Amino acid sequence: MCAALSAVFITIPSSATAQTTIPLRELPPAEKLSPEKFQNVFAVRQIGDGKVLVNDGVRMRLSMLDAELKLSSIVLDSASTATAKYGNRATPIIAYLGDSTFFPDFDSRVLLVIDPHGKIARSVALPYTNHLSQLWISASGVDGNGNLVLRPNPPTKPKNSAPDPSTGYTTVVNNTPDSAAIVRDNFDTRKVDTIARVQYPSGMRNEIVRNGDGDMVKSHATVIPLQNQDVWAMLSDGTLAVVRSHDYHVDLRRTDGTWQSGEKLPFDWKLLTQAEKQRLVDSTRRMIDTQVQEVENRDGKKAARYKKTRIIQTMASATLGIPLPPEATKAQIEAFADYEIVLDVVIASQLPDYYPALSLGAANADADGNLWILPATSSNGNDGRLVYDVIDNNAKFVTRVRLPAQRSIAGFGKNGIVYLRYREPDGQWRVERTRWR
């Protein structure tokens, strides 16, 4: 799953009594439904005259729908006959100034600017080109001056142990910081600067054992299923909004660099008992063992060993939203190095005492200056319907909004418009439009 494209959330029902004093609105049923079906709907962006761009990252196509949600044109496509190419992997769309849209072109290593008519107007080079690849795995946005804002993955800091006298082996512990920088790529000055820091744990502890020749002997990874992490989004006026997970409040960084900290928001905290911690650890362990065994039975031990490394990546992805590489080819599996792979799960006592407040990608900005947050727990979501907290441009709580069944938010339009994604029984997706106010 790609955090910049589409997020999958696990809503944990709360055992607490519903907080009846918290205002709750039911999002009305759709007023418009797209006749066009999509293989997936990663994001929807409303542009001029009620038209919308629909990013289908599975089909690798960017479509434009008219104000009636009928297909108007294909903006970018992965088909060999397409004039404007989408690329060979799912790619985020980023709201740029006005009704223009950024689209990362990973092959040319530039940002394409798509105008309100769905035409490629120009391209923009990043001050630091390595940040382009980070857009595939990170949330991103644009500030009030049109500069790109993103959160690159923090670098690991390997720490070598002293060689074991009996074997000569060295253990390398890859320490990943539990916080990360949100940076701004300034297109005018061509400089990159840090504008905020967020709590961002790795979700994984990893140790690598090497022999005296430097060859890998053992890879030992420990999965941490639950950790607190901050989420963020760029509001429609270019304000950076950071949701702090430890006490559930919002910090705002204005376009002039000043900060405003909001009060703690109402939240349904859910205690994670020792028994629930152990069940989570055990279920994670079973999932890992089952996947490895299935691949070993089907494709042999070497393929299963490769699969185990992908499970390590999968578990990190579940925590961090990191997209996975494509499945290995037979040649890649055969060439895979023969070293020991150990995959553990953290012991139950090391998990937090409360379910984390937020999942990665749980904050989205609407077109009217509000921040929509999807908490990990909600006493209003026991029927499985997603419940969002709406926060205004002063970091104050506005209301809770409960979505219709089997819907999730794909994007927003001005004056309270909300675009929803809905999966049909045939597996195809449609776009719906409604209003929350």
C-alpha cells in the first residue's frame, strides 16, 4: 500500500461508552455516481468547473470526469498507444496551485504540471532529485508559495558490534530513528529545509550478522505490530497540519513559519490488555508462518526464503505504508543468497498499553481549509462505518462525520463536497459525490 496514494485503515471498536456530547453528522448518500468503473480509485482531485481527476493506480491511468462524473478524457495512460504516459507503477497526484496538479514522472525525474484542462503544461525539476522517489512512499503537499513538502524516510544508523572472538562474526544493528523530518523543496531558492519533525517509528528492528569477509550470514528482523506515529497533511491554504499521536492534538505551521498548537481533541482511547497484546503477537506470528509455509509447499524452500524477506517488507509496509517491490522472477529467486533469515515478533509486554490513536495516512485536507482525521478507535464506528473527526483551520474540533457503509474518502471539492470510493460486487470501483454540509 502506498501512503501517498491510498491508505488502508483498521478501525478498532471502542469498549468505552459512546461520547454522546460529541456532535456526529451522517454523511448523506451520494448525489452523483460515476457511470465509469475503475480498477481502483487511489485519489480524486476536483479541478475547474466541477471536473475531477481520478487516479486509478492499478490500471495506471489518470482520467478526467465532467461535473456529472461522466468520463471526459484520458489524461495519462500506461497503454502503449497513449500519447501521454502514466508510467509503469502507481503514482500519486499532488494538489498544486489553483486547479493545477503535480504528477511525478519517475522516468524523467521531474514533476509534470497538469493544467485545469487535463493538459501537461510544463515540467518542474526538484532541487533534490532523490526526493522524487520518496513521493512514492510518503505523503506530500504544496505550501502557499507552491513549494513541495514531503517526509523522506529517515536514514538508518548502522552500529557494528565488536567481532565475536570465537567466530569472527560482526553484528550490525540498523537503528532507525523514531522521528522524521518534514522538509520543503523550495523551487525558487533551489534549497531544501526542515520545517517540522514527526514521530515516525520504523515498525521493525533489524540485525545483520556478517562473517570476517563481510558476507551476510544471518538476517534477524523483529516486527513491532503497533506503535504511535504522527500524521500530517497540507491544508488548502498551504498550512502544515500535524496530528500528534501521543495526546491527539493538532499543531499548525502557518505559511509565515509561525506555529499554533491546538487543544487535546476528544478521543475514545481503548485499553490494550495483556491478553489482547498476546493475541496480536500470536496472530502476527501465525500470519508469517502461514505465508512462508504456503510458498514453500508451492514453490520450494528457496522461493519461501525469498518470500520471508518480502514478509519482512510487508510487515514494515503495514506499519509504515511502504509500497512493495514486484514479485520476484524465477531468476531472482534462484540467485537469492543463501543466508539464514530469522523473523520474530516483539514480545507482548513491549507493545503499548493503549491502541495507537492514528494509522499512517489518517489525515486528509479538504478544499475548504479543514483537516479530516480518521482515528484508529471510535465509539461511533462499531458498525464498521468509517468515522472522521473534522478539525478547522484553528486546530479546533468541529464535528464527527460518519460515512455511508462500505465507503471511504477519495477526495474533496469546495463548499463541502466529498468524493467517495465504492467497490462494486464485481470488484470494480466507482466514484460518488456528496456534501457534508
